[in-house]
Amino acid sequence: MSDLTRLTLAEARNGLASKKFSAVELNQAFVAAVARAKSLNAYIVETPDKALEQARASDERIAKGEARPLEGIPLGIKDLYATEGVQTTAASHILEGFVPRYESTVSANLWRDGATMLGKLNLDEFAMGSSNETSFFGPVISPWRRKNSDAKIVPGGSSGGSAAAVAARLCLGATATDTGGSIRQPAAFTGTVGIKPTYGRCSRWGIVAFASSLDQAGPIAQNVRDAAILLRSMAGHDPKDTTSVDAPVPDYEKAVGASVKGKVIGIPKEYRLDGMSAEIAALWDRGVEWLRAAGAEIREISLPHTRHALPAYYIVAPAEASSNLARYDGVRYGLRKTGKDIVDLYELTRAAGFGKEVRRRIMIGTYVLSAGYYDAYYLRAQKIRTLIKRDFDLAYQTGVDAILTPATPSPAFALGEKGAADPVEMYLNDVFTVTVNMAGLPGLVVPAGLSSDGLPLGLQLIGRPFDEETLFALGEAIEEAAPKIALPEPWWA
Amino acid sequence: MSVDLATVRRIAHLARIRVSDEEAPFLQNEINSILDFVEELNAVDVEGVEPMTSVQPMAMKKRVDMVTDGNIVEKILANAPAREDGFFVVPKVIE
């Protein structure tokens, strides 16, 4: 039998339906691939027994003609999603050993549709990072390498385990989350497809909270079709999340391959940053030409508050994080360091349990929310957020259907190369993605080419609220036109 | 705006994170670097702009005020680092 891990999700689904192979065979192939890939450190916990047990149940359903949309499809789950009976850590020491007694809504939706679980994927601690180097369980190594080099490359973050696992064929798709670019930046760094849906499209219930007004769940997959298939199962209204939207979930796969003729694509001039690398500028220009050739109308637009999005994000996100992470107190779950009194217990537990980046962000958030500073920082940042969203609203009102931008300012970098001296250097990775979270919009990243040193580069499409379908159609048009990027061969196995 | 060492200590206490004497100056530098980065926001004209309070324009959903869950003490305490007789255990809080 040919190597089943080389299939796309859609191919595997069709192969199972036509009984070319069984769900157990498919899952065994992935379980073996995961076991061979420990050097990438993509998984924090592997659950081979669970995957195979679910696969056996899937084979029974397929035999009875009762297959569900994701029947027998092996997935990886970002370790930010609570999984009943399986350790959930957010890649933090403070949650090491935590075993939820409940299941996140999004992962429950995937199991409802027949998917199987290979394990829990590594990430930046509490999803705070852009390189997956802040995980308590060690960095994730990208399956990608520069030409003629064996330097270890980061997969991006925070969903670095998700992106690396998909690119290394250690699952057919992965769940991820995105607060400032955590789905899209790692997808761009690994030559995979990631979509952050509109805020409210997926339930946040049971996902460890970072910044609640920015967090959204979404998939990372090999291609646009696979991402569309996964999002349909993940999305939907949930009474347990009051910000989840009560609107029907379209069959996103139907949008893949739809014509993009006549679609109006906005090209925001403010994204052409001073000092933008020639390589990224050229990639963006090629994206414009591909969409024009597919029949789209290209229009220059202005989003004047773009440059304020990243600084405003570094007020809003840490502020919400400092509040959300107050719950880790050493009393109800997770790590506990004994102290002489309750305050001592809190302070020692949190100092020992949180890593450097998380402590820094909680401190910033505490400061900007503290008495006397709230108006100057937090309130001002939320007003600027209104201005950022208004920029997009105005562009869409003039008839723009979607906006095309680069995904990242550079290709992936080597471990330890960025942010050691100044945290802001790492934050700049999210300069093109963070506006989308601030405005609550959907954003899709598709691979579009390789850098001069042989690493993947992506383009981002930003859509109207709840118009993920247009993004899937346009994303597939870029996928069709762009040079095909072969995933790396397994040097790690 | 920038923070001094005393402010770093005050923030750390508010955040309930113990910061050592060696660590404090590094944190001070890092926090000031981030505060420098967000400084440009002071130049933005926000006169008359409403702060964003809801990402999607929608009315807050309300549920019926009734008990829908309960009798799950074991589930709630399952991950507790210290427990006794169906309660979480903490150091003595009042004399």
C-alpha cells in the first residue's frame, strides 16, 4: 500500500468512502509517522490508542454506510483546547498535569463529525509568541530547512505545533487559534493554509483564554479545500459562548473552485511598509497579477490607521491576558508552590509556573489597567480599535470584496535569532495579521512561493465579516496560480 | 511614559507574581521597551470616538436565570493540588 500519510484530507476522505483503505490503516500510518518525528517536538502528548479506538468505530460506521463528514480522519489538537481525559497544558508549567473533565466545543464538534485524535500539539506558552520558542515543553522545530543548511528553523507561532505537524504530514489537519496572527503566521512559515474565521464564527468555550475579544479558533491544513472542510465542522453557534454567532454554517467546500471573476480586491497602500523586503513586495505583486488573471478587479485602497494596530494590540491583548490568567492561582488546578500565607502562595506559584514572556505580558496588562493609567492606555487603545475597524468598514462599503496583503514581513527564521534582546523585535512578525483580529474579520493565508533561501512565503486574504466563502474561492485561485510548493521530505524520521 | 523599579515591584505585587531583585531591572527595561513602542498612540486623534466594546455588532445574549448544572464536586476537585472533605485547601486566611 502506498504511504497513506501523503494524502490530503479530501483524498483520505474519498479513499475511505470508496474503501481503498480502512480508517484503522490510515490512523496506523499517522500514529507511526508521529512516533518517528519526536525530534520536531510538534506533539506534547500523543494519543495513539485513542486514535485507533476511534478509527475502529469509524470503520464500523463506514461499513454500515453511516459515515459522517470527517469519518476516520486523524487530526492533531492544539494543546490550548481542553480535551476530556487528556492532559491540557497551554504549553505552560502552571497547567502541567491538568486533565480536563470536559471537552472544548470545537473539538467536540470534530469528534461529532467522526474525526480521530492523534494527540495534543505544542504551542507558545498560553499562545503568546510568534516562533513557538516560549513553550515550557521546548521549541517546535520546523520540518523546513534553508537551502544547503541544517540550521533549525522555527515553525512560527503560536500554533507552531499545528503548522509543523501538518507540513511534516503528522496529521491530516490541525486545530489552531489566532489572537494576533497565531494561525496565519505559522501557516505562512510552513507552506500550509490557515484561516482565522470571523470573530464569533467558532465557539471559544473550552479553549484556554488569552485575549477574549481577539481569540478565534480555526484550522491549519495542507490546502484550501482541506481547510474549508475542517472549518465547516469546527464552526457553529454555542450557547456556552455568548460571543458565538447564531447563524447557519455554510458548506465552505462548495466555495472552493467558485469563480472569482468580477470580485473586487483591495490593495491597501499602508501595508507597503518602509523597508519592506524586495522579496515580499515581489510576492505581493505576483499575487495581484494572479487574481487579476483570474478575472478579479484590483483596486488600491487606504486603511489609514493600519500602523497603530500593532501598538494598540500590545495594550489590549496583555490587558485581557492579565485578567484571564488571574485564575492560575495554585488553588484549583495546576502547579502549587507552598507559601507562608495565601498571597505568598499566589506569588510563588505564579512566578514558578509562568514563563518569561507570559510574566512580561501579565505585568504590562496589569500596568495598563491599573488606577490612573486605564484611560491613557486601555481606553485609548479600544478607541483606536474602533478607528481600525472603521477603515475596513469604509473599504467594504465602496464595494471591495476582499483585501490582499503579504502574510509576514519575512520568511521563517532560525531558533534564537529574534527577540532575545528586545521583545518588540518578535512582535513585529504580526504586523500584517494583527489588524484582522483588532477588527474581528476573517483572514486566510495561502502559500504563494519560496524565499531566496528556500523557505515558504504566504499571502493573506482579508474578508468581510462572515464571508469566509469568498476567501476560500480567492484562496483556491491563488493556490491554482502559484508555483506548487512540495512539502519537505522527512529528514527527521 | 516609563516605569521605575518601584513601579515594577508594585505591578508585580498587583499581578501576584514574585519578582527577584536580580530580575527586576531586566523586567523594567523590557516593560519600558514595550511602553516606548506603544507611545505613538498618544498622537492619534481619538476625540469623539467610541471605544470598541463588542467586536460584532450584536445584542448581548442572555440566558434564563436558573441552575443548569451541579452535583459535580468530584469533577471540580479532580485537579486540585490540595483538597479535603469536598473543599479546596488554602493556607489560613484569617486569624
